[in-house]
Amino acid sequence: PTSFPCSRATNSNFAAAAGEMDSRGFDSTGREFSSATEMWAQEIGATASASASASEVPPGAAAPSNGDAGEEAGGEGKREEWYSKGIAYWQGVEASTEGVLGGYGCVNDADVKGSAAFLRPLLAERFGAVKRHLVALDCGSGIGRVTKNFLIKHFNEVDLVEPVAHFLEAARENLSSCMDVGHDTHKAANFYCIPLQDFTPEEGRYDVIWIQWCIGQLTDDDFISFFNRAKVGLKPDGFFVLKENIAKNGFVLDKEDNSVTRSDAYFRELFNKCGLYIHSIKVCISQNIKFSQTTNFSFHLSAT
Ligand SMILES: C[S@@+](CC[C@H](N)C(=O)[O-])C[C@H]1O[C@@H](n2cnc3c(N)ncnc32)[C@H](O)[C@@H]1O
């Protein structure tokens, strides 16, 4: 993981026109890339990136994950290698808050408080008037930290999707009991052990799909196809929250866990390709913990 936010959350407007985008990036060894295209060519043998021709996949399409986005020779193998290296990293990590937060367990409380402050008004605005049964999906859930500390308090059911088996087992244990909130019962309902690039949610099940600190594991074309499939999993007035660290410019590739921290402009380019609209953004200022100056953003996104 590149870095985690360690300080207070503030509301702020953020302007980063795509035209201002500096597409250069670097990796954790200090190597510089002139563009994301160059980096992806090295990492997965792909000629396509967000700024080139990442494939658009229609809603409901099956997970492609087969490297068909203009890849050069060796693409399929390199893509598998990209994902297996990422998973291997997380398989070696202890199933604890400290583990899933890359040694920065100290950010947990601030993170949970910031998320609650971001989500509460959105829920009130969208679903406030009528009492309804709310269902969320926690993507790249790890040990269920986000669900346990926060999502389960707001949703009657939460499903978790996570590719690393020992994390998901810990989540199952952490979330084994139901929670009574007023007259309602809240519970973790389904545990899916699968990576996001291969996951297709059940149609129309979710009010909110929460994606936190895991989307950087996905290549650009898998990012796009995941969101296109995930849209179908939302109820008509459902929405996404994407909470991720943001690189100041271009991107930062972490060679340790094979993840990419993208800039705001890079994310916006991908959202455009997914047909997603940004409704609001909350910015949490971070410390420069590891490689670059990164900031933590929560994006509230929907397809309409
Ligand atoms: C930094 S941890 C964050 C966990 C959790 N979202 C949280 O905030 O506590 C990153 C998580 O992404 C998971 N992950 C790695 N590759 C993934 C993939 N391809 N799809 C979904 N999740 C992935 C890891 O196993 C790990 O649980």
C-alpha cells in the first residue's frame, strides 16, 4: 500500500481539469515512466491504458479479465502475474487492522469517522424519507474492518468480497453475530472469496457499493469493466463510494503489492470511460508516509 491518511478530514472543492493532467508516474524503486501506457506495457504487456483505448464493456457483460485490451505478446501471462503478485503480497500479511492498513492501524478511527461523516448525509438525502431495508457491498473488504466499524451500523445487510481467504475467514469471525440497531437487525450476509476483476454482483441488490483501498490492484481495463458490471448490481437509486489515495500527479506504482495510486485526473478519465458521474468528493489530507505526496479522497459516484 502506498500510504494511508493520517489526519483530519476536510470538505473541499477540488479542481483538476483533465487538460492539466501530468501523466508521468514513477514506481517505488524510483523509476520514472513518461505515461501510464508505458507503465502498463511494462507490467502487463498492454498497449492500452485509460489515456489510450481501454476497452468499454457494456453493463452486465461477463468479467473479461482476459487481457483483450490491445495487449502485446505475453499479455495474458503478464496480467496473471500482475494479479498473482498482488495476491501473494496480501497472503503474507497478518489478518489484523494493522496488517490491512500496511502498519498504519493508527488511521482506523479517523478513517471510520470520516467515512461516517461522508455517508450519513448521502443516505439521508437519497433514502431518508422512507424506511427501507438497506444493503451494501464492501469491496476488497480484507478482514471486514470497514463493515464492522461502520457499514454494518448503517445497512441491514452487508456482503463482503475479498480474494484473500485468510482475510475473509477473519471477517467471517469478526462479523459472526448480528447487531441490533433500534428494532432492526443488521448482519453480514454473504462472503465472496473472489477478486474484483472476476466478480459480478447480483443484479439490483445494492443501495451502496463501497470500494476502499483496493481499486489500485486493478488494471485500467479491469477497473472499467468492474464498474460497468457493478452498476448493474445497484438498485435504481443506488450509488458507489470509492475511497482511495490519490497521487499528486500521474500515478505511483507500488512494486511491493502491485498496486497503482492514481491521480485525480487519472480517476476522472476512468470514471468517464465507465459512464460514472461524480456527485461529491471529500478530501482527507494525508501525511507523506511512503513514496509520494498522496491525499485520500472519497468519491460519491453514480451512473445517473
Ligand atoms: C489496503 S487493504 C484494504 C482492506 C479494506 N478495504 C480496508 O480498508 O480495511 C487492500 C485489500 O485489497 C485486497 N485485494 C488485493 N487484490 C485485490 C483484487 N484484485 N480485488 C479485490 N481486492 C483485492 C487485499 O487482499 C486487501 O484485503
